[in-house]
Amino acid sequence: MCGIIGILSRQGSAADRAMEALRRLEYRGYDSAGIATLDDGKLDRRRAAGKLSNLQSLLIETPIAGSVGIGHTRWATHGAANTQNAHPHVSGPVALVHNGIIENFRHLRTRLEKAGHVFETETDTETIAHLISSHLNGGADPVSAVRSSLTDLEGAFALSILFEGHDDLLIGARKGSPLVIGVGDDEMFLGSDALAVAPFTNRVIYLEEGDWCVLHHDAYAIYDESGTEVSRPQSLVQAAGAAVEKGNYRHFMQKEIFEQPDSTARTIGAYVNALEQTIKLPGDEAAIDWANVTHIHMVACGTAYYATCVAEYWFEQIAGVPVKTDIASEFRYRKPALPKTGGLALFVSQSGETADTLAALRYCKHAGLKTAAVVNVPTSTIAREVDLVLPTLAGPEIGVASTKAFTAQLCALAAAVIAAAKVRGTIERDQEVELVNALSGIPRLISESFALDAPIAELARTLSKARDVIYLGRGVHYPIALEGALKLKEISYIHAEGYASGELKHGPIALIDEETPVVFVAPHDDLFDKSLSNLQEVAARRGKVLLISDKAGLQDAGETPENGVELPTCHPFVAPILYALPVQMLAYHIAVEKGTDVDQPRNLAKSVTVE
């Protein structure tokens, strides 16, 4: 969850460069931030609670020198979100930053305290600094001290470590949390992702699970968990600075909502052969034998999980494959019974580093299942470990509440469904063409729907006063109702719940009164009449109904809904992709009305790399 940066250079301000990197990483956490540098071999440190801007103000008041440094932006796990618990943590000559959770830190801390170490914070991370320092006190050199310490750590970590008196040394390590090396000209970098080091170099090395590295200005060495030196390939990455600028938009979330015609078009373009009106999945076509897949387990977290819920309907109804969807954090702990043959495990993750999803992937691989993943970062850990990568080309998503990544995930999953159905013979050629053309039309439909922005903003003025909001949907639109409720909770802090419309009378209807808005996600499809009945049940109890539908749906509903949002008419197959847009816009404008921090909502982080 936290973001880390390490800079090993002979020129320039490490503090300035670290701040530039941390601005790119702040989506990972914004409870506190800090920087430590080496200046003529001496450690200096600045930390501040709250957002990165507070650290920036501190650095203006009390500048920090040196061209070698480490930086951190925190999502709090162990210890309150205050300055004292902010990284970097220091013990003697050791300064380090950490992303992850050390599960055995209490045992280690007790051991170190008995040996005379005095702790200043409540964090698990400080334990690592003291552990390394204890090995130094025992006569070890920095590299040996780190290696010995790593064997004692249980849990997840990405580390960047400095040593006082060592201007030409930066050590990194990863286990369960991502870390990349940035290779520059007579300088080296460590970062949580390629985006962090992009301002300084486009040459990166992705460390593998258990790797640790020793960096010098002009050289590096990488070791695996056993201590054996290994070689990892360099990659050229393009992570443009413009990708993390808001431009003329008020918030990143707003920008990313309006980028969806482009992000869906790029993603669809990676799968659709427009000339032949067919789907070709990227990568090795032989990686997954769709004809012999007997069962699919789809696993994800948060918004990505709702993408799998939509795809469950698609795979079963169109490709004829039984599907089970699971929340990643629950999946491996319930020890699911997995098929010995014919099983496919499909994972969805924006970052490709989500800790629970990665753990579920490894559980399935150990069970012998074929694996595939829908990911937005093709160089991520999940992407590197699966048999088949289904990429989304959404580009960097900075807003914590996912928008363009979600619709891109749906596009990739829709393409996979068509490809699977074709191989399995569950659709004819004319049906294939129909579905491909429907998918190809999504970017245009999204563009047309931006005309709804102003009317939705107007509706938000009233809805922002609600204490509770209920979202309802049927069939494939039930997950969109769940996603709409999640979006509202995430960024406006209004309590919201999503339900299957047919479940209304099995409990939720008790919540209906004139103070509780009810949002129906209901295009005019085969289930619309059922949805309309549910809508009327709400209206009969004086509930305030907002109907999100198309022209035919709004006409049939008549005057029953208090308000309506009219989307362009579209093919039922792709309707969930399109109907994600208004629930995103509604949540955004309600949050703006309430004055919340849209891009960095409280207690949340973008990339959840800890359990």
C-alpha cells in the first residue's frame, strides 16, 4: 500500500527528486510522508503527518541536502498516522523505508529490546531497522547485515535501505510487495513501481519474489532468496509525466472518467480484428484450451471483483462455462475444492500486485489449475506468473476510486468471453459478429453519454444530502448496482448498499422511506418488466427513485421514478460497461457537493499490497 523510492546519485537534490517520485506514489497512501538523505555521509531526515503537501512545506522551512536519499508515503497499518510513526525509520547508521507488514515483529522487537535496543515508534518497520543495526553492531558489513536480517522477517516487504557513511550504497529487497530497480547513467533508483522512477530513467528491472539487490552508482547485483546472484532482464518502460497530471480537470477521478472512450478503445483494439470482425486474444493462443475448460474460478478484490461478477453472467450465458466468483481475501482461507482437470483460474487486478489476489493465484497454481489474469500492468507480478495475460490498456489510474480501469477490465473480459464461446461452439458466426460489433461500439456510446454529466451533477445536489442510498439491479446489472454503491461509499462517505432487485422484498424494503434515495440500474432488456415491478414497490412506499435506463425504459416507467437518467440504447451484452459510467459520475458529483477529498478518500489506498 505504501509507496517507496530510493535514489543513488552524485548530483542533484535527492529530496527534490524523491518528492517528485512520491507525488507519483501518493495514491498508495497519504497518512504521512518522509525523506532521509545522505550528505557527506551523514544521515538527515524530515517527516510529516498527513498528505505529501505537509512534507513539502516542511522541506521549504528546513531544507535537506544530499544527492542520495530514500522517501516514503504511508498507508498506516501498525501505529497511528502521526509524525513519530512516519517513515523513514532510523536505528544507528541505518535508515529505511518499507511497504508491507512484518508479521513476527512483536517477537523480534521483544528480542531486540532485551538486547538493549530502544524503540521510538509503534510500527513494525522500525523493527527491521533495529534488526539490521544489531547485525552491524555484531561486526557485519551492511550487505551481510541485510542478508542476515531478511532471513528473520516473516510477512511481506519491499525495502529501500541507506547506511550512514556509505554514499555509494543502496540496498533493496522484496517479498510479497513489488519493487523495481531503475537503471540510470551513473545513478540507480528503487521504486514501488516503474511510474515512480519514470522521471529519472526508462530502464527498469522488476525484482522477482524473494529477490534482494545491492546498488552502487555504476553497478548492481541481484540475489535470490537463497543468496545466489541472479540475472533479471532490463525493460524499457514508457510512463509519461502527463499521465499523472490532472490537466484542466478538477480531480484525477474526473479526468479518468472522461478518458474512458480512449481507454476502452485501446483495450478493445488489443483484442478486436475490425476487418475480420473477430477476437484474437493476445499472447499464446495455446496457453488456454477453451474447448476443454469445464469450470472457471474468478478471483479479485474490490471493484475488480464486481468485474468478475459481470463476467460470470457472460461466461455462463454466452460461452456455457460454469463459473464461481470469489473475493480474493476469502478464497484461499476457505480452502476451495478445485477441479483436478479442466479448471481455469482467472484473476482480475488493476495493479497486478494485489496481495490477496496474488496469494490466491499461487494457491491455484499449486493445485495445478491453468491461470489467466486481466491486468493493467503487463510487467506486474501477477502478469508474470499466469499462463495467459489479458491486458487492459487503461494507462495509469491515479484516483483511488477505480473508473477507467473497471470499464477496461469489462472490455477485456467481454473479449475473452467471445473468444471462448467461438472455440466452444456456443455461438454461430453471425452471433460472433454481432457481439464483436457491439463491443467495438462502446467507446462511441461512452462519448455520447458525457452529455449526461451536467444533469447528473444537478441530481447530485439533492442526493448529496442523503444519509443512506440503495442501489438495485437485476441480472448482469446487479454487479453494477454493487459497484455504484461502492463508489458512493468510497468517495462521499455516504452509506450505500447494492442489492439484487428481486431481493428487495426479502428485507431491504424495510429501509425504504421518503428520506432514502433508490437508484435503479435497469436498461430496457428482458428483465426490465421485473425491475419495473420492483421500482413500483419502492414508489408505493414513498421512496425517491432514480432510474438509470434507456429511452424505452424511461418511457415504460412513465412518471413513477422521481428522476431519470437516459443512456443511449445499446446491445444488452455490453450494457454493463456503459451503465458503469453514470454510477461513476453520480458518485463523483455527490462527493464534490459534499466537499470530500475525491482522489484520496480517507483510510483508502489505490494498490493494496498487504493482507
